[in-house]
Amino acid sequence: TGTMNKKKKPFLGMPAPLGYVPGLGRGATGFTTRSDIGPARDANDPVDDRHAPPGKRTVGDQMKKNQTADDDDEDLNDTNYDEVMRFSSSWRCFSCKWKSNPLAPCSLAVKPLLLFLREQREKEEIEKYRMERPKIQQQFSDLKRKLAEVTEEEWLSIPEVGDARNKRQRNPRYEKLTPVPDSFFAKHLQSGENHTSVDPRQTQFGGLNTPYPGGLNTPYPGGMTPGLMTPGTGELDMRKIGQARNTLMDMRLSQVSDSVSGQTVVDPKGYLTDLNSMIPTHGGDINDIKKARLLLKSVRETNPHHPPAWIASARLEEVTGKLQVARNLIMKGTEMCPKSEDVWLEAARLQPGDTAKAVVAQAVRHLPQSVRIYIRAAELETDIRAKKRVLRKALEHVPNSVRLWKAAVELEEPEDARIMLSRAVECCPTSVELWLALARLETYENARKVLNKARENIPTDRHIWITAAKLEEANGNTQMVEKIIDRAITSLRANGVEINREQWIQDAEECDKAGSVATCQAIMRAVIGIGIEEEDRKHTWMEDADSCVAHNALECARAIYAYALQVFPSKKSVWLRAAYFEKNHGTRESLEALLQRAVAHCPKAEVLWLMGAKSKWLAGDVPAARSILALAFQANPNSEEIWLAAVKLESENNEYERARRLLAKARSSAPTARVFMKSVKLEWVLGNIAAAQELCEEALKHYEDFPKLWMMKGQIEEQKELVEKAREAYNQGLKKCPHSIPLWLLLSRLEEKVGQLTRARAILEKSRLKNPKNPDLWLESVRLEYRAGLKNIANTLMAKALQECPNSGILWSEAIFLEARPQRKTKSVDALKKCEHDPHVLLAVAKLFWSERKITKAREWFHRTVKIDSDLGDAWAFFYKFELQHGTEEQQEEVRKRCENAEPRHGELWCDVSKDIENWQKKIGEILVLVAAKLKNTF
């Protein structure tokens, strides 16, 4: 305990000294917030209601009414004083010496009287207060009472409260001041006379009545100032006005000019021009410029022989608009670094014309071997002869500079250039450009000699050999071209040069574009097989051919195909690629010649026979087409494709009996479902409905699982308006072919056509169950509801369809136009994310731009659509319709030709027209016009 008492502080438990504040010594004083102080309003401040009666005017009165009656503390404030009750909260009865309280002996007798007197006094005070400060409501009370006497007519006749301000105050406008044009004066001041007297009629009528007919020549008082018109003429002298303006400007400039030792501060001629140079051209901070200037100054002082420091300093000053400072700096730099080519060139650039020439002359004295300085000196000369003189002087000092020789030769005439080049190749024997330039200027014999010398001097450059081959081709020696290219490959390899296949192919493409066909083909044959594995040859060569076509080097591609066909004569795919190339880029004769060779090497390739026959047929040579098909029959007996091609050839040329006989023979020798279908269609389009039905029934006995036969049967019945039989045909077909989508669609449309909407809906639901995730069925369901006017159901179905088929372009394209116009663009972005390369989505985007009248973008997207899928007829039809409305005749014709070359076969709208039996003989161009005519801009 003793130890504990020792540790105990002596002041603990003692009272704090006077004025002690805890924590004050260490600075930990407290702070007071507004919540500690309370509101800033004093107890006696008036409340918000300034019209309150005296008993309720102050916060103090209200607080005292809330105090309890048994409060012992007396409030002797003046506001609590009352003449009757003295201090109302506390009073003392002096008769009985009792302080006021409810149990006092005299309280029961005196208190009611005092309260009554107090109420009377307060009532009088309130009335007096209201008399002194009445409310607004009381001030108008007499007028309100008189409103009862106002009649309805008087009330209605009271005018509306209007804006008492005038019109200019109500509608403030900026005052417009339009200067009177010169033409006004020229028109109205025709007379050259000055009138010094006033006509009596002008004084009589205020000048409005004029003595001249028309009133155009009224000289208003003060309206004609002497000097505006040239004496003797009635026109304004605009030249004098311009001279006066120039004189005024000169006077102002002379006023601000200050003559100091014969020089003027302001140059009147260059005044306006120099204003542009006063505008700072740099966009940096001024502090950054100061720092850069300081740093560069430090660099220059530390290492004065460092050229980049002087150049950077000069350019900094140039950028900040201090051109003269920049010139002074760079000239000082030339003194410090006289052997620096860059400093001299920078100095020449910064100096004006004649000074720059002097700088360059000084540079040449210090650096007589600098090619760049000589070139700059030639550029500074404006006269051609002076340029030639400078360059020839340069060649005396630097005879081995190819750049100087080229610059000098470019200024000469052909004959002088040839002489200079002969000297140039002696001085620069390793420059290929100079040798080739000389060869171009020489005659054929001399050019051969020049190129031979060039090969001796530069045995490792391929361009000399290629130029030699082109020279021989240009002079008709095509047999030498192949030898020169072969010798080039051999010689270059002997000199250790690696044969780069890609470079040689590029050279061949350049030869092709230059018109040297034989040289380009020779190069291709020589290098096409270099550096390629044997198993990769076919694939690589086909890629090379496509690349050449993309670069528009058609002869190179033709040479590749020719070489590939020599190596692979029995490859049908190579022959096909070559044939399609000739069809798209060659002539009809070249295509037919190629196809003749093709069927000789690949007689079993039916497509090659058919291409040859079609080419002859399109050229109008029907007998030749028949002979080709006859040869095809010999090579491919009982071929379905050749039978049907022969039938089409005869039917297209109106040889219907021949076509019937061919089909009958085909049904007996090569009976297939397609042969029967073509037979039915031929009779149907020719109007023999009974024969067509008989053939259809016969065909269905053999090929009941071929859906197109059931479709044709139902459509024939539908054409005869036998709805029940058509429905039965479609139902029978669906039993045999439940996965045929067109059959489901035909049956659904038949029910919709006869008004059975519920049955059509049920058919489509059943079809979706049997064929899940099929976008065509979903699309038909959506369109069915939309055609019925049930747009909400259509939108719901579309949402389900996109969940089941999220990558279906045809659904997305329909969904875009189901949306309201503001949401279509957003929907199209979603569609492009899901189906970036789908032609239906691209077509929908093109139509969207079309609807927004963005013609250029729409055309671009139409081009993209037909490029991605040229077989989509709907895209061609919309494109053609678009060009009909917004394009020129040339653009319309281009779209039509491209469509005919593409030969589209698919597309919903396209097939509706092309498969109509009335249009069975229509050509592609005619079908395009028909489909475009049916389209409507309803999107």
C-alpha cells in the first residue's frame, strides 16, 4: 500500500484551481457548434406571422403560456407586467399574506374578477391593433360586399387584363441596319443635273408629288451630296470612291508611322500582309517555350560544335514567329559548324531567295562534295539554264552521284539526255536505273548492246533481264522472250542470287499492266513452280491465280491456269476454274476453245459439256449446242443432267415436240424424279393440265417421297380452284415428306387464303414441332400474325424465334422492320453483331438507309449484299428498284447486267415471279424488271 501511495498523484481528488480549462496546456481545447448554442433567434424576436395579435406576437409570450402553473421562479420581466394583474404569473395577496395559488383563502373570490378584467383589456388592445393595421382582406371587404350588386352583363363586359407596354417593348428585337447597296444609288440618281430650286408642288404636297413621271427621280432634301456623281454622267463613280478609301488608309498609316533615321516603323504596302505573321503559329504554353529556349541555349554553350542544337534552336524561334532571330541563330551555327551539311541546308531554307543562294554558295565552298547542297542550289534557281549550269558544275565535283545524274538528265532533251546517260553509266556503272534509262532512249540494236553491257557490269539484277525480254517482245521477237527469261534464272542462280518467287510474280504483274503479255507469261512459266512442294502445287497455283485476278493481272492468271492444266490435264476442278475465269474475264471464243480441250481431257465431266452447249446456245448457235449435247450423250449415256439440258435447249427455242420426245425417251431410258418433274412442268406451262396431272400421278407412284411432285399436284389443283383437292394433296405429301418446309408453307397459305386463320396457325405450330429450329417456319408464323393485324403476338413470336434461331439472318432482317422507326437502327446493330455476313441482314440495313434517304450509304450496302451472295434475287431486285428511283441510267444498266451475269435463282420474292408458269420463258433481265415493279417502299 505504501508503494501505491507513492505512485498516486498529489492533485487527484482535489478541486481544480480557479480558471482551469482541461487540455488547454497541450492545445486540446474544445469547440462549440451551432447545436450547442441553439438557434440564432432571440426569445423576444417576432415570429413569422407579423400580423399576430399582441398576446401572440412574441416567442416569449408563447413560451410563458406553456409553463406550468406551479413554477416557483418569478418572472418579473416587463413583457409579463399587467396593469390589472401586475405580474400575471405571480401575485401576492397583501391582506392574507398568501402567495397566489389555487388553495389561497382569497383566491376563489378575486381570481375570476381579475381574469375578466384581463380578457376585456386584451380584447380592447386587439381591436385597437386591427384598427391601426387592418388586413388586406378587411380593406377590401366593402368592395367585396358591393360585388353582390354587379349584374352578369356588367361582369362579362369587364375587359381582360392586357399588356400595357407598347409593341416594341413586348417583342424586343435587335435593330437591323442594312447598308444601302451601290446599285440603289446607280438606279435612283440617273440625272447629272443639280437642282437649286424647289418645285412649288413639292412644297405644296410635302415633296411626295414629283414633276417627273414615275417618281424615280425625286431629289429629297439633302439626299444628293455633291461629289457622288461624275459631272456630265448620271452614274456613280465607284473608282473615285475606291481612291478616296485608299487615300484615307494612307493617311491613317502615315499618322502611325514614325520616321527614325530614314526608316518607317509601319510599311504601308506590307501592313496587312504582315498582320498574318504577327499571329503566333505555335499552340504550346509560353512557359514551355521559355524552358526549351533555356535548355537549347545551355546545349549551344556547352557544345557549340553540335549541329542539331543550332538547328533545333532556329526551328524553335521559327515556330514562335521570331524568324529573324532564327536566321541569326542558324547563321551563327554555320560559323560554328562549317562542315555540317544539315546546318547549311537549314540556313538556306530559312533565308529568303537571294540570301539563300549566297548561303548555298558559301556552303559549297566549305563542302564541295555534298550532293544535297548541290541539289538545293539547283532548286533555288528559277531559270532552267541556271539549273543545268549548277548541276553540271556539281557533276564536275561529284561525278559518281546517281542522284545528280538523274536530276541533270531530267532537265535535258532526249538527244542530250542520251549523251549524258552514256557518260553517266561510265561514271556510275553499278546504277541499274541509269542503264535502263539509256536503253530506253537508244535504238533497238544499241539498246541490246547497252543491256548486254549492263548485265556484264551488274550480273545480279533481274530488272536488266526483264527489260531485255520486254525489248525483244516490243520488236516482235517473241520466241526470244522465253529464252531470255530462262537464261536470266540460270545466270542469277550462278551468281548466287536467290530467286524470290513473290518478287518475280510482282514483276510479271507489272509487265502485264505495261502490255508485255509474252514476257509476263514467260516469267510465270519460269517461276511458278519454284519453291513449292509437289502436294501443294494445285492449291498454291489456284491461290496465285485468284491473287492475279484481284490485282487485275488477267494475263498472269491465264498463264497460271495454262501451266496448271499442263501439269494436271485430268483435274476437272482446274478445268472448271479456268472455264469460269474465261467466262468472267475472257471472250466467248477463248471459253469455247478451252471447253473443247476440257471435254477432250475430261469427257465424263458433264458440267463442262453443259457449259460448252450453253455458250453456243447463248451465242445463238443452236445446232452447235445440239451437236455438243449429242457428243455428251455418247460420252455419258443416260446422264440426267444432259437429258434435261437437251430438253431445256429445245423448249427455250420453242421446239416443244422435240422436248416432249426427249423427255419420253429420258423417262424410258433414265427415269428419275427430276425427269418426271420436268415432264409435268412442260405439260403444265404449255396448258395441257390433264396430261400434266396424269404424268404427276404416274410419277408419284414411283417417287412418292419427292416433295416437288406433291407441290406441283397441289398447285395445279389450286390453279383449278379445287381447294379440297389441293388441301388433300398437300396433306398426303406431308405424310410422305414431313420435313419438306415448302409443303408446310403452301398448306398454311392455302388455309389463310380461304380464311381459316386458326387452322393455318395450327399447321405452322405442328410444322415447328416436326422441324425445330427452322427459321422459315418461324418467319411464316410471324408474318401470319402480322397480316392478321395482331402485331403484339407477332412481336412475341419473333422474340421466341430469335431465342430458338439466334443466328438466322432472315429472322433478324424481319425483326428490324417490325420495330418502330426510332428503334430500327439499334436492332440493325444487334443483327449485324449476330449475323455479320448474312445477305438478308445486309439487305435489311441497305433498305434501312434507303428509308432514311441516305442514298450513298444505301448504295454501298447494296453493293456489299450482292457481292456476298450474288445468288439472292431479292437483293438484285431491291438494288435495281433503288437505282430506278435514285440512280442514273448507266447505274441502272450496270445493275441489270451484273444481275444477268450472276443468274440468281433464290430469294422469296424472286422465286414467286420466276417460278410463276406465266413467266417460264422470261430471261433474267425481264424477271428482274418484274420483281422490281412488284416491290413497294413500305419499309
